[in-house]
Amino acid sequence: MCNKQQKILNMPEWLDKGKENRTVCVDECIVDQIMILWSNKIETLGCCCGHNKNKPSLIIEERYKNKEIINIAKIIEKHDERQWDIYQWGLKKVKTTQCKYTKE
Ligand SMILES: [Zn+2]
């Protein structure tokens, strides 16, 4: 269950290499699962436990494709009884401009 606490973790050195601040704040009730993902070299970009309102969620690197995503899900399923939502960032087109330009 969620106690709404957070824990500061040291990021593994292979994760987000360019980042200067090497610590990250993680919801305490998913720390074990995040550490297990890291020990499996899974590149996480963010996570949230859902604070008893939503499912725990995880953002993973864009490069992961179907098979790897299934594997990531399996790792979580093995180590947590909760259902997780797994996300990837994606581009979303929000507007296309009109062709109104006329050269003077
Ligand atoms: Zn929590």
C-alpha cells in the first residue's frame, strides 16, 4: 500500500548519462520494482506509484519495441501484484497550418 513517501535513489551510471544530478526521487512503494528494473538494465524515464488513485506507471525509453516491452512487463509482473501502465513518449501532431502565404 502507498504511504505517500518518496525516496531519493542514486541513478545507475548507464542511465541518462548526460544528466548531472545523479539522484532521482521515486515513490517509496515502487522503489523495489524500479531497482529491479534497473538491475535488468531497463532504461526508465519516469515513474509514479499512482498514490492509491491510479495504477503505478512507468515511462520507458522510446527505443524499446514489442518484445522488450513484453519482457519489461514480465519483470514487473514477477515482482509486484499490482497492475502497471507502461508508457513511452510519442510525438503528437496538434495542428497543420493553412497555405495562405502570398509572395509580394
Ligand atoms: Zn505510493
